[in-house]
Amino acid sequence: MKTHLLPAFRLSLLLLLLCCVVYPALVWGAAQFAPGHGEGVQLVRNGRVIGYANVGQKFDRPEYFNTRPSAVDYNASGSGGSNKGPSNPDYLKEVQTRAGAFLQQNPTVEAGQVPGELVTASGSGLDPHLSPAGAYAQVDRVARLRGLPAKRVRALVAAHIEDPLFVFFGPAKVNVLRLNLALDELSAHR
């Protein structure tokens, strides 16, 4: 019994040390080099925190750029997808309803041009980004409702496109919260 119990105890102690002390310390140390130092990137306006840059926010007023739909209603305390596959009839109906609503709000966009991320939720339900195509598809509506020239709103979107990491990791993207904050600033100073 001694020959089996002592090695098992030592292995348990070693794994406890590795998994509960060493690994968390390494993750914490790596987070100190990230923006926000592992605490998230807060966006502040007039001395007040208005959101986090990497957590999706709900924008449903038509004068703002819409973000991706969320399966968790943008609740950052519990991210997750819907678990409905692309052949699920309820899911297909939901996507068609979203596409119809988008086309109604954006009459200059044709049915085949609706970017997929505007009608499907992300895996986490909290994706704060759109593709540049997803943002450009909304320019005419936002410009019309804000009373701004479409050319200026299009330039604002272009200025907020984030390039892929190290040029080739991931797609180009637009942070919707940052874009809408810049849109508010543009509208206030016209």
C-alpha cells in the first residue's frame, strides 16, 4: 500500500502546485502585457466608464450602427451561443426575420448583399466587431438619419477599420462601440 499511496500523494501535490499556482501565475503574468493589463479595456467619456471595448453592446436605435445579434442578449456575465444548427427550422426563421428587418431599415442594400454577421449571432454572443462590409452596408441609413453626408460616414468607418494582427492573423474588423462613439462626436461637431 505504501508503494502506491506515496507516489499518488506526491503526484497529487505536484499537479496541485502546477495547476493552482504555476499556471495561474503564468496566465496572470502574460495578461500584464495585454491592453488593460487583464482587466479589460474600458472606454471612458466625460470621466465615466461607458463600456468595454471587447464586449459587444446592444445598439438597436436606427441612427447607430447595429452590432451582431446576441444569443445571450449581450449579458457579459454568461457568454454563449444558441446551439442551433444551420438546418434548424427555428434558427432559419430567426435569421430570415433578422434579414427582413435589416433590409427594411436599409433599403439601399439588396437581399444578397446582407453580411452574414448582421443576421447571425457569434459563438460567444458578445462579439464587439463587424466586418468592414457589415459596417459599410449600414452607412446610407446612418447618414440619412443623422443628417450627415454619406461620404463623411463612410470615411468614419474607413478610419475605424482595424487591420489583422501582424497583417495576416484574422480578418479586418470594425469595433462597433468605438465607431458609434466617434459617430456621436461627428454628429455633435457638424
